Amino acid sequence: MKSNYVTQLFILLIVFGIGNSIFAQSDREIVDKFKAEYVSIEKSIKDATTLQELNLVLDEITMLKQDFAQHKELLDKSLYPDKYDASMEKLNKAYLLRQGDFSTIDVLQTEVGELKQQVEFLNQRNNELLVQVQKLEDQRQKDAKSIKKLENLVAELRSSIRERDNLVLSMIDSLMPPTMRDKENLTIEDKDMVASEEKKDNVLSNVKTTIRDNIRFIQATSLKPKDLESIREQQKDFVTKWQKVGVKLVEVYAEDGNKTEELKQIDELFNEWSTVVKQEAWESIIDEFSLNGIELMSFKSGAEFTNSVDMFIGDELKNLGVKSDEESKRTYSQFADSTWFATIQPVWMNYLVENKMLTDENKNKMESKISEWKNALYPSYWWIYLIVAVVVIAGAAFFFMKRKKPASNVSE
Amino acid sequence: MKRLIILFLFLILLIAACSVLTLQPANFGWPIESVLPVDDEGKVTDDRYSIEINTVGLFFDEFQDSLSYRGKEVRMIRDNQGFYFLTASDFKNVYVFKVDEGKLVLENKIFISEFGLQTPAFNQRDPYIELIDGTNKMNLTYKGVEGGSK
């Protein structure tokens, strides 16, 4: 019995001894293993491209924590500067931070999805409105009643275009969040993400449609200075935002010929939009005259405008003896009373001068020409009044002198 | 008598003046060993503990070859008392050094194996330094082996 007990004890000692020997492990090895796994998880967090991939990392963190909990004391002493708990906390924070990134991306993707639908709806609606506006513009001179309807449609279209512009701006924002815009160089992951988002939502195509519609809107309508100011502001906002993102997009699509071409087209459209806004003032002025039956020679600058007015009045002056007096006066009335003094001077003149589209000198020149035209049509008869006045005064003086004379005879 | 008192006081003052300020206890132990590659000049550097040692003499002592340090790495640990334990693969001994002014001075050379260590590693096991090599392990102090299995 005793020998049996000794044998069991011996076996037990051998088992423990072997076990002890087998599990002999270098502390350094444990610490190095922990560090390697830590670095690997850190990399997995950083490299995760989807939330699903990131969720797998959470299991790795849990496993790491479980596997090394028994070596906490050793790791606390050996890890520097962070100890075991601080290291695990750091990993958890990195995980949560990355999770936050994905949540933000998820929210942005949903937002962009909704924006895409709204933009598509507005694109269609704007098209319909533009067609209606164009039709009414063509009828404008024939059917004066439709003017009110046209004005309402234009207001609706303007508001609709503005709404769509804002949505596309939001799309651009979502495509490249400000943090990414501020980066000096985009990483490959950043570029892939931007390219995939752009492809999904067709952002570049939407930007082009937006600019084209804005151009079409300006071309189809006759706008007032207030509208143009507002369009200029809107255009400025768009250009500023696009300039920041556009440069980065060129970087993203450096090797994609089609997209590079598309970006080039957008730049050209921006230039065209800017030119059209500048031209619109002149077009609207031409329309104002045209609406009142005055067909001026086309102009695209202050000097050309002055020249056109000068030529028109010059022709009218030449025709004074040829055309009937009544016809000449009607033309003057349409030009000066119905257009110049009713719209051009009160509505446009300040806008043109303030935006340096017309000089004071040209303005004065046109006004003096109109004055000359008026004088030719309605000559002033001041000299007759002067003669009459002189005769009346002379007559009165003679009368008084004649009445004074008998009185002096009596006193003598 | 008066002379004796003066002499006694003088001795007390002398003893007081000669006593050295001592801070204790102090623990110099490293939690884990450092594994340091030997550079082309035979030096090893540990950034964490800001230590740089020329190991040419160590390798020469072990292998009798002044260039045997090339491509090697040294395993080093410090015990609680401040002694440095150094060894490397193929070493038959563990070398124990104490610190002196700008140098390490050999305190003890502990013979371990006639066939040389294959994959040696040190662990801090207060008050010992544990040496493991494969499945073998033993406890060391600066004086020598303190038992264990081989």
C-alpha cells in the first residue's frame, strides 16, 4: 500500500516536472507575442474598409485580452510607456473611433442616397419648367396675359434650381468630407472611397447637369439686376466649393482618362456659366427695348451699348423729315418714356455702373443724345415767349407813362 | 582624563564624517531580458535602459575568436541587486558583471553546458534570474546556479 502511494507520488512529480518543463517560456517571448498581436490588431483597425471587417477585429481584441490576462503583471512591468490596461484601452478607443468613422460614412451614404433621389426629381421638374418658360417667352410679345404666368413660372423654376443646387452641393460635401479636403495627399483608400461614392451617385454628372440648367435658366429668362446679384452669389458659392473639391478629384482620377475629361468639361461649364451671367445683363436690356418695339443693334459691353443707342438715335434724327412726325414721336415715346426712363435708368443703370460694366462718361453720352433727340422732336419756342414778354412789358410801360403825363400838366 | 574625553569626541566626529549616505533598499531588476543584436563593431545598445556595451571581449572569452560576435545577438538581464547577466546562443557560460566606472567588470562566469546553449532566455524570478534553454531551466544568482532541472 505504502509502495503504491510512493509510486503515485512519483508519477505525479514526473508529470508536473515534465509539464513544468514543457511550459517553460521566455517572458520576453510572451511580451513580444503580445506586442506583435497588438500591432496586428492596430493595423486591422486601420485597414478595415467596411463595418463588417471592423467587427471581426472586436473578436481579436477580446481574444488578445483573454489570452494575455494571465500575464498582466509581466506586461505591466515590461510594456513601456503604456501598461497592459492602457494598451487594451488604446485598442478599444481606436476601434470605437474607427467604428465612428464608419457610422458617419453610413449616415452620409444614406443622406447621399436620399439626395440622389431628390436631385433626380428636381432635374426632371426643372426640365419641364424650362420648356414651359421657353414657350411663354416666345409668346411674350403676342400674349401679354401670359406675362404674369411666366413670372410665376420663372420664380418657381428659380427656387427649384436653387434647391437642386444646394442638394448637389451637399452631394459634393458628402463625396469628400472637409477633413479629407484638408489632407495634403489622399491615401489610396481615400481615393478608392471617393471614386466608389462618385460612381454610385454619379456626382460629376449631377454637377454638370446643375451648371447646364443654370445656364439654360439664364438664357431662357429675362432677369432683373436683383436676380442677377443673387445668381452671382450662388455661382460664387458653387465655384468656391468646387475649387476645393475639384483639385482633389483631379488627384483621385489622375489615371482615369474619361473622368479627367469630365472634370475638364466641368471647368469649361463653370467658365461658360460665368460668361452667361455677365452677358445676361445686356441680354435683359436688349429684351426690355425689344419688348417695347425698339430693336437695338446687339451689344455685349458698355461701349457697345452706348454705340448702339447712339446709332439708333442718330438714325431717328436722320429720319425726322422722312418719317411722319407722329411716327417719330411714337418711337421716341417707346424708347424714352416706356423703356429708358421707365426701366433702364431706374433699374439697370446703378447695376451697370456699380459692376463697372458701364462708365459714367458713356452714361452721360447716351443721356445727352436722348436729350438732343427730344429737342429735335419737340423744339422749344422760348424766343416767341421772350418777344411777347418784351412787347407786353413795353406796352405796359408806355401805358403808365401816358397816364402820368396829364397829371404833371395840372400842377403846372 | 580630559585628554581622553577630547580624544573620544575627536573619534566620534571622525566616524561621523566618514559615514557614507546610503539609499536602500534599491531594486535594479529588469522585468524582462533584452535581446540585443551585436553591431559591426561588437557593440550592443539598449534604447529602453540607455545602455551601450562593447561585447568583443565577451565573445573572445567564450569562443577565443575576436570576430565571433558577428551576426550574433546577446541576451541580457539585470537582477535586483544590479548584476548584469549576459549570454548568447552557443555560449557554454552565463557571464555575470557588476558596474564600475564606465565599464562592466566580470563578477562570475557560470558554467551551464558543455554543448552550448541552443535557445537561451532569461526571466526575472526574484530573487533569481531564471535561465531557460528549450525545455531546461535553472535559477541563477550572481554566485552561480541555485538548483533547477537540466
